[in-house]
Amino acid sequence: MPKTKIKILAIDPGTLAMGIALLEGDKLVYHAVQTIRKGKTTHETLSEVRKAIQRLIDDFKPDVLAVEKTLFGNSRYAAVLNVFAVVIMAIGRRKGLEVVCYAPSTVKKFITGNGRATKLEVAGVVMAEFPELKVYLNQDRKWKENYHLNMFDAVALGITAREDR
């Protein structure tokens, strides 16, 4: 009897853009960047993130939720990002998912062999496995490339969680 393919929903939290990837076995089923609208209160933004995560879980019915660990710092940005990650993990647990969390350096080390790799180096290795993503790096504006690097981080996170099983 064939082994069931585990569905992994990988989330790279962010306060402006959130990378999202869904892997099912060796296939990349979904990839996106969720834009977080500016000009809202932290509470409104958190509500938007919460709704997006619940919708993704309800739509995709993953087995595992992988979340990138946020770095701790003494800034408002770091504090808000940390709250986002905690809320995302809590939603996954409430929905009965296995929740795993990886530090960015762990994902970089796993994907590239270097825990201090750049986002572009990570994206290059991810593209080797999923060549269809190359289009996201060949943009006419640098900001577009940077925007899509959030998605590459989520795919790398999903690969790490898949291989860590």
C-alpha cells in the first residue's frame, strides 16, 4: 500500500508580506505572497492574518503547519512579528495540525548548507527543485523580486519540514 503524501502548509510570517507554500509529497501545490495592507492598527492587521491562515487551513486541509521562527529584537516590528508567529502556530494547534517551527538559519543551512545564506541563494536552490518558480526572480523591478523572496522562503521552509519528517 503506498504511503500517503503529507501536506505541509509553510508560512513565512511578515508584517507587510507573508510567504505561503503548500507541499504535498514532492509536489509544490500552491505558492503565494499574502500582502498585509498598510495603515491598519496592529489589532486589525492581526485579525487579517488570522483570517488568512484559517482560510488557508480550511481550504488546503494540511497535515502539518510549518512556521518560520521570528527573531527576537527590541523593536516594535520584531514584537509584532513574534505575535503573528505565535498566533499562526496557535491556530494550527487549535485546528489539530502538527505544528513545527524552524529558525531562518536552520532553513538556510538545510537548503544551502550555509546558515548565513542570502535570500537569493535560498531561492536559487529552491528553483533547482521547482524550476517553474524562476519567473518570480526575473522581474523588471527590484521590489518585485524582493516581494517574491517571501514566497521562496516559505517554499524552503516547506522543503525543510518535509525532509525533517
